[in-house]
Amino acid sequence: MVLFQLFLLATTTVIYAPFVTRYSRTQSSTELREALRAKLHLGDAIGSDYPQKFYGAQSFILRSHRETRQVVEDLRRNDLVLHYQPKLDIRANICTSIEALLRIQMQDGTVEGPYFLDTLEKAGFSVILDRWVCDRVLEDMSRADTLGSDLAFSINLNPESFADGEFVDYLIQQFTGKNVVFEIIERGFIGGSGITKNIKKLLAAGIRLSVDDFGAGYSNLGRLTTLPVDEIKIDKSLLAKVDTQTGRKLYETVTRLCRDLGYRVVAEGVETRSEFEFAKTCGVTEIQGWYIAGALPLSEALAFARAPAPSPAPAETAQLV
């Protein structure tokens, strides 16, 4: 927590530095453009929209910094918390794992979803957030162990964190031998030699990895033959299309392919009974979603897992991701 507080204080001090630097160079950039155009004997028609594009870019930078500053102020005034969403093992009909999800608890006690993630990721603060999450999960795993729980904990990390050698060393030091799975979106496995090297280090330490949101955006089926993971999470966007014949066929095909290649398969975003029953027929390993349970405080998640046969919860209209 101290680390995160220091981060917030430092961030509020420097948040506008990049903008100020860029803005101060506006005039010199214009002069350089004019000098280059004169040297190349280009007329006014060439690059005539440059000022509009340039100032548009500056406006975007300013807006981004304003958004980042607002998010940091929100985090300074309120508290980051972790909730956990259970996953139901279909074969045993019990909860065997829970996924850590970021939430922000406002001063009035209400809890909101992580609306701030995208802004902070674009600002390059992902490793700071991921470190805070991992520290908190370690504390919660100790609490669960004290209660005799053998639940697996899943942690979703940003690809930038896997590129940070010091952070990966921290993961190996703190989580080796623990019942934990780190989730990473598919593009994280093609992020360059640095990420590949660090992923190999994690695997060598016996730490398990999972592909999150498979099927969302760009997905390469051919890469399924080389992914160094034992679990694939099928994105909810594919499940949302199973009300059509082609959508059902696609979901069945993807899940069967993953199973045939030896992966555990998790159906994400299951929100209705029909989706639940359909996912079961596809032979998925685990089901996760609001039909099973939403994201819960640790004590409630542990109580849910201890129940002999968790009863699926009704779907909710206002959902936090």
C-alpha cells in the first residue's frame, strides 16, 4: 500500500511534464517544418493541414493527461480493493478457483468497476497496478490458507508487466510453489523477445499461465499449437453469438479444438441459463460469469467455494468487469 501511495504522490507531481515539454516545442516544430519545405522546394499545398494535425495531437496529449490526473486523484481520495469471481468446475460441480478483479471503493462505501484501467495503462502505469494487485493477492492467499482453503487464485496481468524483468523476478520469488495462475491476453505472447524470455523464466519456475479473452479481436488459431499455457479462457464475445447457428458452431469448434490440444477450457461471461447449459455441452472445464456468481469480497468468495453445491445466481443487468 505504501508503494502505491508513493506512486500516486509522484504521479500528481509529474503528470503534466510530458505535455509541457511537447507544448514548448510547438513553435520550433513549425519552424522546422517550414525550413524543410523550403529546402525541398515544396509549395504551400504540401502539408497545409499540418498545423491542424499537430494541434490536434497536442489536444489529445492534454486531454490524456487531464484524464490521467483525474484518475489519480480518484485513487488518492478512495481505496483500491480486490474482489474475487468464482469459477465453477463442471466435472466436480464445485468452485475450485477464483479470479482477482480490481475495484475502487468510494468514500460513500459504494464499489465501482475499474473504469480507470485503460487510462492508467495508456499512461504506462500497468506495472505499478499489477504489483499492488499481486501484493494484495499474496495477503489474501495467506488468509485463505489459514482457513484451510486450497483454492487456486487467478491474476490477470498486463503484457507490459511480463516485459519487466524485475517484476517477473518478483513473481518468481513470491509465487513459486503457490496455487496461482497468471492470465495474459494473447498479444502478450507475441510482444517480443523480452516477454518471451520472461515467460520462459516463469514456466521454468513452475508457474502456470493462462490465455485470457481468447477470441476477442485478433486471435491466431495456429498459435494454439505453441502457446506455453495449460488453460484457455474463451472470450464472452463468442458466447454472445451462440443464439445463431453459425455462432454455436463457432463456439463448439473453438472449445473442441482447445480440448483436443490438451488445454483446460474456461467459458467466460456466462450470464444466462441457456448459455450455462450450452457451455456445459461444449465440454468446457470451468464456467465463470454472473450466472454462477459475480465478483465478491474475499470472505464471500471463500464462503461460496465452501458451499457443497454452489447455486447459479440470476444474471444481473448492471455488471462490473
